[in-house]
Amino acid sequence: MINVIYFAWVRERIGLPRERIETNAATVLDLIDELSAREARYAAAFADRASLRVALDQKLSSFDAPLIDVQEVAFFPPMTGG
């Protein structure tokens, strides 16, 4: 089981701040594909992957990062300064 957390517009599109899921995904990209196939709201949230960032166990990661021993996956838009 993995805790998946959604921030900002990702959370708004999916309609949940977090969920605990069971997955066989090997990488973050596999997880995104799995989630996108669930429902239209997930597909909409993950449609523009260039505008999405991911952190694994609170460390910024890439979409090809493995999910072995990962407890938490967080999806969020890129951070901007100001």
C-alpha cells in the first residue's frame, strides 16, 4: 500500500487530498498510467505531465523513479518564486 497525496490543482481535479492505494506499479510513470485509467478526473489531473512534479517520501523525484519501498507519493505543480 502507498499513500498518494495530491496538492493544488491536482487535488482540485481529482477531488481528494490523499488516498491509500494498492498498486503493482514499478515506477512513478506506471502509477500515473494506472491512476489515469481509473476515471476521467484522474486522467484530467495527469494529462499534462510537463506541468507536474512528484516527490517520493518527501524527496523530489523523477517519473522513472522506482516505487520499491516507497511509502508516500506526492503530486504537485512546479513551484514558483515570487
